[in-house]
Amino acid sequence: MSNVRTVAIALAATATALLTAAPAALADEGGTSGGITVTARGSGGHVTNTYASLSSLSPFLSFTGFYKVYGPDYSSVSPTKEWTIGRLWNVQVGREYADGQQHCAEGWSSQDDGTFKLLGRPCVQNPV
């Protein structure tokens, strides 16, 4: 019986050591508007990157146009091209932000007359 107890104690100690040694996981905060999704990655107010993409629930499978991804002190515009589900515009951020700061994306679709139509403008707060 003491061997079973010794093994149980050793397993519990190993599990505790593994759990406390594990690095903090990255958190994703995502939002969708009009078929456009924005995702901010990071943890504890640190944003590693923010990206825009078509939502898997989007009413369309692709669009020709561009994304704009922006936050409190950054802004990036993608090339104008065809964007399909699974392709994303990724912006490396690597900064700390106060709680409640917004990170947003816009999807703009090219129209036949040369103008652009806003498809969606989702925003999310810092990942925690």
C-alpha cells in the first residue's frame, strides 16, 4: 500500500511542477462586423500582432480590395488584391497598452466605378 501512495504523491508533485512551469498562453480577442474579423493576439495588455481576415461566417467567400488594421499608435494598409477566407493581413505590433484600448480593422471592397465600399469595421480590446 505504501508503494501506491508513494507513486500517487510522485505523480501529484510532477503534475504540479509541470503546471507551474508552463509559460503563460497567448490570448486572442476577436470581433466580427460585416464579414470582416479582427484579432488581437497577446496577453496582459501586451499585443504581439493584430490581423484582419474574412470571417468563416462571412456572407461572401472573397473580395477584391484592401484591409486597414489600426490601434492606438499604429496603422497599416494592405495591398489591394483578392482576399479569400483563410488569407489575412497581419500587423506586427509588439507593444503594451492600457486596459480598454481598441484595435480595429476595416475591409474595403473595390467597386466597378473605382470607389471602395466599407464591408465591416470590427474592433476589439486588448487581450488579457
